[in-house]
Amino acid sequence: MANYPAHEEFFQLASKLDGEFIHPMNPEEYANVTATWNIRVTGLPFAHIMAQSVEDVQQTIAFAKKYNIMVAVRSSGHSFIGRSTHDGALIINLFRMKGKKFNLDSVRNMAGEVTLESGNSWLEVYEAVDKQVTYDTVGNVQRRVIVGGSAHTVAMGGYTQGGGHSPYSRQIGLAADSLLEATIVLADGRKAVVNEQGTTITTLDGASSTSNDNSLFWAIRGGGGGTWGVVTDFTFRLHYAPERFRHVIVNWALTYKGTAIGSDDVRFILKQLTTLSSQWGGYFLVSGAQLTADAKGAVTLSLIHFGSDQDASNHEVDALLGHNPRVNQFGLTDTNYTTFLEYEATPKDGPSGNAYIYNTFVQSDIGQNTTKLDQLVDFLLDSVNPPTDESALYCTGVLIGGKTNEIAEGATPVNPKFRSGLMSMTCSLSWTPNNGQDSLYINHALLLRDGLSKLGEGSYFNEPAEDLDDWKQQFWGNSSTYDRLLQIKRQWDPDHFFWCHNCVGSDDVTSG
């Protein structure tokens, strides 16, 4: 490329930054910041800009536009289809932006609010929120929670812009529903502060203007990350915590001494999940785990109750906990935690590796649709059988619905099926890296993707298959939502400077 900058020009950019410029000539550092959780999609960018300020982001965007260099935005590297990396790109890496600012006297929200820079992991956020303790007028303790995921290392950028589900979303909504405000660096380098009331733009020379255009705020609450600009901070509502978090874990075996014994259990469990009130959230998991020498494969419930011991809804899980306790139930724990942080010590992030994931929203009518329920049970039981001994299959269903379904349709771009569903079901085929059989596993995963898609409606933007012909319909549910998102994209980024795979505008050839 005749216009590609010389190394000296890159180093001139680096000299202006508050953060660090990491390139392949520092191989150890470069490898550490380049690796993604899905090794298979790890790109080889030209360099990482480890931003530490909004100005770093603005400088990088100006440089990339001057020389026509692709930019990708990354905070934690959890995009399993590689949206946050690209060969030859400049990566605006927000990992080191860790600022946190609490306002417990917010006029916008009774429980307070917090502004978080985009490099914070959810575990870092929970540790900070856990310290925000006040007392009401009669001396009762008031703790706070924030809507976030259970994965320790995931950051909030892509998570929130894709909607963001949580183990207690059924009680207090999606992350996008709690978003009050955000700061975004636009494709032309200007800074935008966006909220429900409108947008305040600050130009590069410091001039500021405000309008009542809240289109960009609407778009980032479910329209997907990576395409609107670089969101450098998010301001979220805090929520008052319940008296305690009750965490129930129970496992049932799928096979015993080679004989399948789990289909009735899976069917019963799924039907019971459709009866739970919104105080219950958590996870439904199916895997090929070895439970004992004779028992292989497991259905696991990891349920969280958001409330107190006096709530009648506690008894909604009694039938589940009493189901087949002596035949193929392997392990049951029932623990109360005072804070969500105490619970958060129990989940563990999975290791990085090669993977192909696929997702759908299983709808709440599955309990009444006998045919579809049987098909889902058969699919789940088959899905724990990997194609080789060097691979593994598992499915995780995050319980959704409840209070998430009380948001008016169209208030955010979130797919309505995300709100009305029983669970967001994501399955993964993972395999040993560098075994030279990627195509074998991907082809197998594509068959499973097609099978799962017939059992639900729509797909989660943050956990999709990467090969979706109808991705616009899958992510947003209808053409009118996508058309509105595309108009907003053209308004704020008419030259399509920001691009990512199957993101709004990624196949658009019209500008202006």
C-alpha cells in the first residue's frame, strides 16, 4: 500500500499516547494482548493501542483514518467469532481503562448509579459495587447490585451493546435496560455523550453542542458493539440487593453403565423451568462430564433466587430438588450468600481453546409444545456426544424472560424473542488446538447449529454462530429494527469506518 505509514510514523503516534503501543517487535507482550478466548479466530493485528484515555482513542482514530488502516475495538477478547480482532488492523484495546465513579445520590435512580470505563471486567465491577453500602432511615443495611454476567473476565463493552443477560436478569432486566448514559468516540474523532434525553457532542477543538437526538443511545442498547464508535465508558443504574442470594446446584446423570437414563429427567426439568417466577434465574447446562466411574453426562441446574427466605417462590424448586434423588441425581448443594460477590466466587471462566458456538432463544411455550419439547430433549442428549476424543460438546441455557419481557417492544433494539424466551441456549463444540482437523469439527458444528435453530427463535448477538445467512433477522427479529439501526449507522458513521462481522452495516455499500 503506497499510503501505508512507515514505522517512524507509528512511533510518532505512540509518543503522543497516555497508553502504550504494542507491536510484534515486542513478541511476548504482543502475544499476550493479541490472544483471544477462541484461539481459532485470533487475528494478527499490526499493533495494539493500549488506550488509557479518551484522547488516546481519538488520536488512534485520526491516525487510522489518515492512512486508511482498519480499526477493531477490544476490551476483553471474548468475541467468539472474532469481531474484536483482524489481521493487519490497529486494535484499540480498552483493557487498561479501569476508571470507576459511583454516585449514590443520583437524581436519575434511587439506588444510585456508577460510571465504568470499558476495560473493567465484571469481577472488578462486582468487587467495587460490593463496597457501596449505606443505611436507610431506620438503620437497615442497603447493598447494591449491578446487572452483569457471571464470567469473571468479560468486560462490559460488547456485552452491554448486545443486550447483556445476567443470572438475575429475570428480576431486574438486561444490562442494556440499566444503561443510563455512555461516552462514545465517533468515527470523525468527536466525543459524544449519549443518554435518553439526547446527545452532547464535543469537537476536537473543545466546542460543545447538545441536541435531543437520542438515536445513538437507542442503538447501543442492543444494536451490537463494534460498529457505532468506541464506547469508552458506561453509566449504569445500580439496584438494591435482596436480603440474600440463594444458590441451588443439582446434577442428574444422563447415562449409567452405558445405558441412557436421562431423557425423562431432561423433559421434567425443562417443564419445571417454565413454571418459575422471576425471582429465580440462573443456568441450565448439559455436558458430557464424567460424574462417577459409572455415570457419564450431566444435566446441571445452577439456580439463583433473588429475595429472602420468607418468599413463597422458594418452594417453586421443591419438585426439582426432590426429583430422582436416589437413582440418577448426583450432588445437590443449597447455599445462601449475603452478597452477589460471595456467589461470584463460585463460577469459573472456561479455558481458551478452539471452539465453534451457536445459539438460539428457546421460547417459554416449550413446556406446552410436546413435539418441540421432545425434539429439544433428543437434541440435548445427542449434543453431548463429540465427534472425536479430542473434542467436547456442551450447552448452556441462561434463563431469560421475567422482568426482561416487561420492556415495551421497540424501546431498545433487543430482539423481542430475547425478552420473551425461557432461555438463551448456547452450545459449543471445542477441540484441541493445532490438531489439523478444524474443518471436520466446524462441519459437525454446522449440523448442530441447524438442529438447534429449529428449536428456538432468533439468536443472541453476543454468542452467535459465525455462519448465518439471515443474521439480521436472527439478531434483531424484524426488518424494521434493522432498517432503523442501519439509518443510525449511516448517520453517525457514513463512511463505514467501523466494521465487524455480521454487525449493523457490515454488508452495506451505500454511504451518506
